[in-house]
Amino acid sequence: MADKETKKQLISAYKERARTQAGGVYLIRNKENGRIFLDDAPDISAAENRFCFAQQTGSCVNIRLGKDWARYGGGAFEFEALETIDKNEDQTAAEFRDDLDVLKNMWLEKYDPAVLY
């Protein structure tokens, strides 16, 4: 019986997390040369987890960073969440992605294209 209760609690916690999932815009900064990779993600914490995993395993998180990642190593990069937004309950996944795209474009305007990957 305890296993069923634990399973129910885990499922409930997962569903609650999915409802409160925050997406957003983030950057990955090359600390060696100052260049920036800017992107959006429907789940900002998952994007950060992917980045940390890539750093630990030596795999590159995005192909655009490939040459510098190979040259400097994953430790030369840092992850920063710039802005997060919550998905509304009545919002479709496509509508949420559209909002993230608009937010990303707003952030792209703040950076010099010469420093962007």
C-alpha cells in the first residue's frame, strides 16, 4: 500500500510541476572571449540541466558553440537565465512558444550582433 501512495504522490508532484513550468530566455556566455549564445526554452530548468550535463560530459550543448567548446572546454561557459515566464493554463504549447519567441527577439535586440553566436 505504501508504494501505491508514494506513486500517487510522485504523480501528483509531477503534474503540479508541469502546471507551474516556467519557460524563458537564457544565454550561454563564453567567459574566454565574451561571445554569447542566446536562446529560449519552454522549460528553463531543463535547459540549464542540459547545459550542466554537457559541461560534465564534455559534450557540446549546441552546434553553434562547437568550435569554441572544443577549444576552451565546457568550463569556459556559463549559463544565465535572463527572463522567465509561466505558461498560462489556457495557453496552447504553440502559443507559449510564440510568446517565448517574442521574448527572445526582445533580448536579442539588447546585444551587439558581433558578440552573438
